[in-house]
Amino acid sequence: MKHIKVGENIPNFTLPSSNGKEVSLHDFKGEKVVIYFYPKNMTPGCTAESCDFRDYNSQFKNLNTEVIGISPDDLKSHEGFITKYELPFLLLSDTEHQIAELFDVWKLRNKDGKEFMGVERATFLIDEEGKLVKEWRKVNVEGHVQEILDTVKNI
């Protein structure tokens, strides 16, 4: 499978969303989109990252930028995560990890000496025309959302 690279247009994709609808990337044409891939709902790092995006969400909105989270979790799990942490943006369910593979974030991971396939934390900034303009891979959560916001302000 071909992976997306900075400077390329992102092919349209559609996934089930926490709003109960199928959501496509093309639904956001004319807006910038921040897509953050994260491994699992309710885990410490993913919760911290999602809450940071929640806390900065209005600033992103003021810059004509939508934030979208994608994980392999199902919609029921997303619903609980959104409710518990009052997340104001969409979470998309990529249970078959097709979009994670497209963005090359479905990786062999290792935790506590066990290897498994899972999502590597990464964030992608897409411009109003659907082109990938910046990517952050192997993300360290602390300060990450502020860095993305600063980037959005400067493009």
C-alpha cells in the first residue's frame, strides 16, 4: 500500500464517527484539518493528548481548523471516552486500520516485552485543499498540541 507523504494530496477516506455518521475527509474541504492518530481510548498518554486537543480546540476553530482523532477503538469506546473527558471534536473508528496503514502509523510495537501491531502516535496537518503540509511522528505528548497550534498559525 502506498503511504502518504508531505506535499501530496490525501485521498478521500470515510470512517464511522462518534457523531453516529460516516465522516469523509472531503467533508472538511475549505478548512485545515489536524488528524491525530492515537493507540487506545482511556490510556494515560492518549487521554492527556486528547484533553490537550480539547483545551486548545477553540483556538484551532478560530484558525479554521478541525481536529479529528482516529484510533482502532470501536464507536462505543469512543462514546465513553468523549463523555468522560468532554471532548468537543470527532473521533473516528478505524477498526480495520486501513487509514492508519495509509498514513503509515500501523506499526509493530513493543510493550512490556510483548510485540503486537498497533497505532504509533502521530499527527498530520492537512491544508484547505486536502494536501498534507506537516507531519509529526513518534509524538511525545507534552507540548505537542501547542506546537501544532503554532504551526497552524504560521501557515
